[in-house]
Amino acid sequence: MSRVIVAGHLCLDIIPEVLTSTSIEPGQLVDTGPSILSTGGAVSNVGLALRKLGMDVALVAKIGEDAFGDAIARLVRGFGDGLDAHLSRTSTAQTSYSIVISQPGRDRTFLHHPGCNHFFGAEDVDFDALPKSEWFHFGYPPLMRRMFSDGGVELADIFARAKRAGLTTSLDMSLPDSAGESGRAPWPQILAKVLPHVDFFMPSEEEASLVTGGADPAQKALEWGAKNVVLKCGADGLRWSDGTSELHQPVFPVEIVGTTGSGDATIAGFIYGMTHGYAIAESLRIGCAVGASSCEAADSLSGIRDWATIRDRFVIPRL
């Protein structure tokens, strides 16, 4: 069984069921249904999606020594004994959490506290102590202060060590806070340090435009050293380029219940395809299939089925 290391941002997602579309005004009481408590962030969304597809994963993140941290560790163990083994715990900061407001017919709104993700550093990724793997994925550095401080030297160091360990590498982004410190970070300079060690740069179209500084973000990322760029384009699917060739994979039509984590699920599907011998085109198809499945539930993981179900439902060719 192939093993993937998934590192970076991890949080607890609190997802209330919002029954109607409404504007939320000061002093207003909004009636809701039951809430879902789940893990969120790239480490959970990508790592546990890969686990549900049948892969062996190592989850690398930082959580607090608090009730939210306990909840994350318990939820992660629910997907397999020992899956919390590489989660480091700290008493210096609270566990990160998000309140996800997903209203019918509207895009999601997040109330997010980065918490101890800001204190995650290169020392938390010990490749010598991690099980032998073939792929390293890192997600959401704009939500992790040490990853964009000092010009991104720690993030670049992590990826350089991953390449020295012989791993295929991938990097996903999140939107920098335009009014906060991540929005003021010099992302073009950071990426110029990091991308020479990145095999697959996998941000959303909007994220890519913001962090590269403008038009044709895929070309910029390739110029800065990324070997491949896979852009998540929402309802327009996935677009891949390596500077000489391009491919487009449309989304699969499904009844959408929620889109929380769907981009990460798409990444998980793509990684699954690549680590199981599928070509780029088929891996893009697998990515969109897993992403579509994720949209059939309110949280990021409940809609994802096992690999055989995904393969047969979305007509993925057998190797």
C-alpha cells in the first residue's frame, strides 16, 4: 500500500446546519439545525480522504493540549488506530478551529482561528522519524505564520528536505488574508524559494492569481520552478500544465449538499491516481471524481466512498 505524508494546517470544523439563506445581522438570532463536528484543514481533508480511498497516510500537524485538540485526536483515530501518532501537541496556543457557515444556494463563510498552526515549524516535520513514503503534500501555508515569515525559509527547507528524501512533492495554498499579515507577505519571493522543490503546485485559480501577483499564474509558477501546475477552477474543474502541454478535466455533475473540503478531496483523488500508476489525464479525472463525491455531504469527508465505488461510479479505467 502506497504511503503519503500530508503536512500543514489542521483544525476542528464546527458546521451548523443553516436551514435557510439569510443575511446575518447584529443582534439577530438565526435558527439552525444540528451541527457537525469534524476535522478540517489540508491535513485532515487530504489525508483522511486518501485514507478512505484505501491509502496508508501519515498526518503531520500541530494541535493544542485542550478540548479541541482532544476532539481532533479522537476523530482522527476513528479513521484508523495510530493516525494521530505524528500530531505534535503544544500548551502554548489553542487548537485551531473554524465555524463553517454553509447556507443553501450560497458560498461558504468561515470564522477561523489559526491557533497553534501559526507555531508549526520545520522541526515538526522529521522525515527520519516518519515512515518511508513516496509522496509529500503540504497545505495552507498562508494560515501558518512561520511558513511565510522570513521570506518562507522554513517552508522552503521543508520541501528541500522532502526532495532529498526522494519524495514527490505537492503544495496547496489558501487565500491570504488581505487585511492581515499573510496578505502583506511577499508571496512571489516566497514561492520563488519554495517552488523549485515542488513537483505539483495545486492552488485554486483565485489563490494562484493572488500569490503570484497577476495574470497567467500557472506560467509564473512554472517560471519560478514548479514542475507541474494543477489549478482548481471550481465549477470549471481542473487545469494542468507543465509549460509544454495542457489538459482540462471538467467536473462531474452531482447534487451538491456542501462544498467544504471539496478542493482538498480533489487533490487527494489526484494524488491517489498518480501514486497508483495512472497518467496525468486519468489522475485529473480521479481528482474531479473524488471532489464531486465530497460535495454530496455537508462536511469534507462523509461523501467520499472507497476506491472501488469511486472507480465504478465515475467510470475510471482499470489499470
